[in-house]
Amino acid sequence: MNKIVPDPPRFTPDRTIFERALSHYLQPASAPSFTVHQDLSFEDALAQICDLLRCAAATAAGTCQGLSGEQRHMAGVTEHLINNAKTLADRALDCLHAPS
């Protein structure tokens, strides 16, 4: 009698593959996922912070649309806090440009 579904391929464990996967997922990362250039000025760093906060607020706002109930409330609060931080960062940037 012919089988309709063939046998799955035989798996032969390879110790090096196993070790590489474990070291990838279990070892701490050797380099941070985000670094800052040493020559970045205070003003440029503050401008970047404003941009990152704007993106985070947009992400939180987009997340709110797909949620309901308590989860929607928490995402809305997160958006509000991010917007507050962005307003403060924008004000700090304005203070840098204000004439003394």
C-alpha cells in the first residue's frame, strides 16, 4: 500500500549548531544595540531626543487604535507621558536658541 504522506526527514542533531544557537540566545550581547557618537553636541542630542519622542508618541497612538478597554487606556496614558516629555525637550531646545 502506498502512503499518501511521506515520512518526515530524519533529524540528526549537530552539537555545533546547538552550541551556536545557545550562545546566540543565552549569552549577553557584547555590544549595545544603540550607541552615541562621542562628538555629538548637546543641542544635536536634544534634537534627536525630540525626534525619538515624536516617533514613540506616534507608535503609542497607532497602538491605541487596535486596543480596547484597559489596554487602550494604558497605551493612551503612555502616549500622553511621551508627549509631555517631548514638550519639555522642545522647550529645552528652544532655550538653547534663545538670545541671552
